[in-house]
Amino acid sequence: MSLANSERAALADLFDEVGPDPDTLCEGWRSADLLTHLLVRERRPDAAAGMLVPALRGHAAKVEQAVGSRPWAEKVAQFRSGPPGWNPMGWGPLDELTNGAEMLIHHEDLRRGTPGFGPRTLPPGTWAQARKILDNPLIGRPLRKAGVGVLVRITDAPPGEPGSAALRAGGPVAELTGSLVDLILWLAGRRTADVDLAGDPDAVAALDRVQRVM
């Protein structure tokens, strides 16, 4: 099973388990807000565009309100079923490319925002799939603004898997150390992720400034 599919199923299970009220790591969002975001993203591109186009924000707000008002179980079941057939986001390799990181990150957003849930250990196969997220240029795009080299050291790499990777070449160099999931969360702007910054002081300061606005 792909990372996108396994993380979607796990997130749907968690939505069923915790309901609409728990907070998430996304500032100001409860579980209900996260589920609405995911459904609009996959099923209402006219409204999803409102995140980028100011003129569409009023329309997006109306669509989000309509989606959010539907019964919880119905929304979870629709999310669990994946993108509709007309949406290329759900087609084979595109599903993994567009949804692998999205599902993993938002699964952690809900897990870690809900009391009683903490960091988890990924099975080796899932870990190997999640490791590819670090190679996705989209996850590292904000690092360009820092203008420094970035090296990650992965503390939970299974035997036979590399424990470090250069996300951005150049110097001076800042080093990020943490578990694979925490590194991915940090790179996605979650400041609560358990990641240590070290290396050249100027590089660390530049990278920290960029992360604050991600």
C-alpha cells in the first residue's frame, strides 16, 4: 500500500475515533476544520483556489461552511474513499506525489494535537516511503530563502538506510537533527516538531527566520 493510501486510512480512522472537536497542530484549526480543508482540497477545486486567489475567498468560505455543516460520519467516509475519479490527484503516481506528504503531515497534525497521542514509530516499509518526502523539491522550497546549506541527520533511520542527507548545497551549513517524521513536520512549518538546529550560527539564524514564516 502506498504512503498516501496508508496515511489516509489511518487519518480517517483517527477522525472516526476522536470526532470533530480536538485541536490540531494547525493554528486555529480543530479536527473539523482539518477535515473540511481536506475535502475541499480534493473535491472543490473552485473553492480550493481561494487559498491563493483573494477574489475567490468569499466563495471559498461559503463552500467550506456548506461542507462543514454535513454529518461527521458522512464526511469521514467521503474522505476515506479518496479523491473523486475526475480528479487527477487520485491517479496512481500522482496520488503519491500530491497526497503522500499531505496525508502524513495532517495525520500528525491531528495525532499530536489530540491528548493521549504522541510520536509514533514508522514500520520500515512506511519509513522508506516517507523518506522520499525529503527528496521532494516542494518540501525544501522554503529553504532557498535562507540562502544557506541545509543538512538533515535522521535519528531513526533503519539499518541499511542513510542517516543523513543534504537538502540544500552551499555554505554556511545548518544541521537539522530529529526523527524522520519530526524533520518533515519542521520543514512543513510545525514549530513544535522535536528538531535540533546546530551548525554555523549565522546559518542557523537564517534557517530559523525562514521557518518562522513557513
